[in-house]
Amino acid sequence: MMKRSSPVGMANPSATVTSAGGLKFVATTNLGNAIFFEPSPVLGGSGKTPNPMEYYIAAIGGCADIKTKIDLTARGTAPESLEVHVECTRSETLPEILKTIHVTFTLKGNLDNATVEAVIRDVMTLHCPVAVMAAASAKVTWEHRILAP
């Protein structure tokens, strides 16, 4: 069993959601961060603030990006740049959950393909809890591209 590596305050995260007026809401995390959101425009939101699904998709990409950069850097092979793009399809019936999630990693630098492939595989199946949770309900796939410096 691998040892937990959660940052301080995130071993057992929590959040409290309150109304910020109308259909706007704010979640306050146990670390004191405020996250504003509203429903999608189809449900009455303005479209100016992310909705919960947008945050979820962004969290998949953000977690994968952060963990990939940390893990590659720990192996002494930090990319010059790293971009993660997440594309999803949703079920057409309620509850309209994500059916597929495809993550594309675009890295730039003098990087060893085998190392990058191994790190991304570990990130997507073990080190990024958001991606691992997503894979419990959707088919998650990924690919990577390495661009020359």
C-alpha cells in the first residue's frame, strides 16, 4: 500500500456552500479558499461564472497537470511547458454524467518519451485522485505529445 501524500489540510477536505444571491453560490473550503459558481445558462446562470461541471472537468486537467509536472521534475526532467486539454462526452439522459473523458498532454522540452509515458500513466491511474475518481464512472483515456524545444 502506498503512503498517503496529501498536503496539509487536504487529507480529509471539506467545503461549505452558501448562496451569494440569486443563482450564484460560493463554496468555502476547509483551507479558506472561496470558489464561486452558478448553474449553466440553460438552467438560468449568466455564463460568466463556471458551473460545477466546468469545475469538475477543469479539476481533472488541473490535477493531472500539477501531478505530471511535479513527478517529472522529481525525476530530473522538468518540461519547459506543459498543457493539459480535457474533452468529455456526456450521457444524453439524466443524470447526464460524463461517459468519456480524453486527456491530451502537450509537453515541450528535451524529454524521454518512455519516462513521460510512465509518469502520465501513474498520474492518471494512481497519483491524481480526481482522474482516478472520474475513471470510476467514465471511460478515461489519455495521450501525450512532446514538442521539441
